[in-house]
Amino acid sequence: MLQELTDTPEGVIGFEASGKLAAEDYRDVLIPAIERAAAAGEVRFLIVIRDFDGMAAGALWEDLKVGLEHLRAWKRIALVTDISWMTHMTALFGWMTPGEVKHFSLDQQAAALEWVSG
């Protein structure tokens, strides 16, 4: 499930993910928000993940497409999670992601929001 956060500063889109992500989460929630941000000039993205049960096959495809469709608009991505394998994957593959990527622990969510909006 993917839920848009409503308390983000101007110019930042934020989401909280939990459970298993489906293609509908991307199609109905994530992609429209990214398209609005890209149309405004740049994507500053905060994602909070407290628990994660995987992705449906369709969600994985949507995830790959999201980054490529607005490649030049991505400025900053803040990943907020205490899930260790996500932290390691960000460290290993963050350089492949458009824009700057930085990991924050769950207790650093305020710092992540400040960084991503800067």
C-alpha cells in the first residue's frame, strides 16, 4: 500500500509505503504525483518505509518506468527506513538513481524532510 503524505513542504512529494506494493499503487497514487512535480520543474521525493512485504510483478515494472519517464526532473530522493537490506541497496545502487539519493533512519524523518526540500 502506498499513501501520499500531506504534511510535506512546497515542492516535496512524500509517501509512506507498507505491506505489498501493487501496480495500482504506482498508477493511481505515485505516478500522478510525480507527473505534477515534474511539470512544476523538479521532483523532490520522500519515501518512508516502516514495513515491506514485497512488490507484485506489475509494481516492479511500474517502479522501473517511473524513474525513466522524468529522468531530468529528479533532484533528491530521501529514503527513510530501518530495513537493513534497503539501506544496503541504496548504498550499492544509489548512483544509478537519477538525482541525489540519501538514506535516513526512521527516527531521522524530520532531517530527511529538511534535506530533500533543500
